[in-house]
Amino acid sequence: MSTAIVITSGKGGTGKTSLTGGVGSCLAALGKRVLCIDMDVGLRNLDLSLGMADRVLMDFTDVLQRRCTLERAAVAHPDIAGLSLLTAPVSLPEAPLSQEAMEALIRRARDRYDYILMDSPAGLGEGFRLACCAADRAVVVSTADASALRDAQRTAGLLRQQLSRIHLVVNRVQPRLLRRLGATIDDAMDTAGLPLLGLVPEDQQVMLCANRGRPLILYTNRGAAIAYLNITRRLMGEKAPLMKLR
């Protein structure tokens, strides 16, 4: 059975796009058919995270507005078998985007893919609602700072109106900074009000790989790459240890 997952955050800068690319790559590497959809209209970056910036032509609004088919718009990754990208447009469309059309797109995608990961725009506006409308479950990405966790709590409150399976990923974790703040990951879970799916350490390789146009898991098997793999296994229902951060 296919699973559609929205990956979202209450504010920008939490690293949800990097997480989407990392988890999508790991799912495909584990033999799953994966479609990553960049839902951030006008501010797309998932193509950079996946190393596909020069390969995408059509976007998800072309499918919604029936200018092309999903099969034509979704582009296969050149190096990771089973991984495809459906990107966002570079500018806002003239006509409002229909939730009904988005739901129809996801229904078609379920016939072709095992997992559909939707990289939601930050915030709680129309783009967030469009990304969530056909999801089965949600991952809320937050850093450990108080403002991001407060926004994660608000995001979770809206998600609970339509989804029961919502988890938290604490991203860009800096253990030394947490200790200086006198904070713990349990504090982060309590503030967000969500069960923990995984921890991802602050890792400069994430930014370096995005700038080089190369997926992280093809470059390293340390740091954030290991965290993405553990999170992926938990999403698949397998047991995987929480990453120990020092």
C-alpha cells in the first residue's frame, strides 16, 4: 500500500527540504519506489538537495492544470534507482490551485510509487493546506530552539484536524549548545507535543552536497546521512536506534 507523507515545519530554516531529500534517497536505496514533490511554489529547493536542478522541466502545477501527465512531469533521478522528483513552479500561478486536483494527483501517484514525500512550504498558509490535503501522515521538522518548537506545536495542532499519525524530527541538533541552554530532547518533545521520529545532527556536509548538486547519501555515510537512514527505517516500521549525539 502506498503512503503519502507531508514533511512540514512551522517556520523556515529547519531543514525540512534536506530531510525530504535525504529520506527519499534512503527509501529508494532500500528498494522502494519514491516520488518527492516540492510544494514550495516560488521558492523551490528540493531539486538542489537531490542534485537534479538541471533535469526538471515541468512542475506539479502543470499536472494539476492538465498541461501534462504525472508520468511526463516526474523526472527519474540519474543515479538513485526508484527515486523521482516532481518539482514546484518558480513563480506563483495565476489561477488558485485546487485541493481536489491535488488529491487526484496523489491518487494517480499511489499507483506508481510506494512512498510519496511532499515537501511543504514553511508556515501555515495555502501551500501548507495544499500539501496536507492528501497526506496519510506527517513529519514536523523543527530545530531545538524555543521559537521553532512553538511553531511546531502550532503546526501539529492544525495537522491533528485531519491526521492521526504525526511525528517530530529535531534537526540540526548541536549537543553542546543544548547543554549550555540546559535543554534536552525530551524538552523539545514536550514543547512540540509530538512523539519523536528521529534526531539529525548539525552537519556541514548537508550544505556542501546541496551546493555541489549531489545527494548526501552518495557522498558520505556519516553524520546526517546515518540519521536520515535511521528515520527512514522507522517510517517503514522497522526498529532503528536513535542516533547518539555528542
